[in-house]
Amino acid sequence: MNYKDEDIPELPDDIPVVIRTLVKNILKRNPNKRLDPEVAANVCQLLLWAPSSWLKPGIKVPTSAEILQWLLSLTTKILCEGRINNKTFSPVSHASKSDSENDTMERSTQRMGRRTYPEYLLISSFLCRAKLYNIRAALSWILNDAYA
């Protein structure tokens, strides 16, 4: 309740600078100085899935058309790879588990294309809530504030 921003310890150097800066930002004492939670979540998801060329310091924020093209590409991958490979799961029989629990356990470890089932769920949840202005804000924050 009574800490100062300077009291927050530094994270280890092996953590990416963007994540260190993000954590410091979302722990700011004054909530008005924190990133919007939606933008902060997009920062994390962009670090995972956006083209690496977009995340280098000193470049311009991608255009709306480039972001929309990337979102379309990501959506197409999820729909095509997820649907095709979703039918390839074979049920695993565990006496103490229900069929749906067995299916979930099997999916969580099986690879679907280049990704695992939980990765597809994370990307899908990102795509469901994606808003162009929040993605642009997250990219702008990464490029202009995280490396400052």
C-alpha cells in the first residue's frame, strides 16, 4: 500500500527487456500511469506471435493493412491447421477420467502442425478479442517505450 515505484526490484537480465519494462509498468503505484490491461496483454501476445521484424527498436509501427494481413494469416492458420488436426486425436482411455477430460489431456500434449493445442487456444483467444487500435497501441508501446 505504501511502496514507491523505485522500491520495485529489477528483474534478472535474462528476462527480455520488453517484459522487464512491462512488469515494471503494470506494477506502478499510480494506476493512471499503467498500461491499459488489454494493451498489456497484447504486448505479451505480440512478443509470442508477431513477426520479429516488427519488434525491433527503431522501426516504425506497421501499417493497419500490414497488421490486418498478419491477423488474417494467423486466423487462416488456426482455422486450417486446428480443424484438420483436431480430427486426428485418438481417445486415450483412463478409467478415472471422463471422455472430455481424456480428450483434453490428449490434446494438451499432442502437436497440431507446428503448435500444441494450448497454443492454438491462446492464439484463438487473442484473435477473438483483437482490436486494431489496441494492437497498434501495443506495438507503439513496444517500439517507443519498452526500449527507452
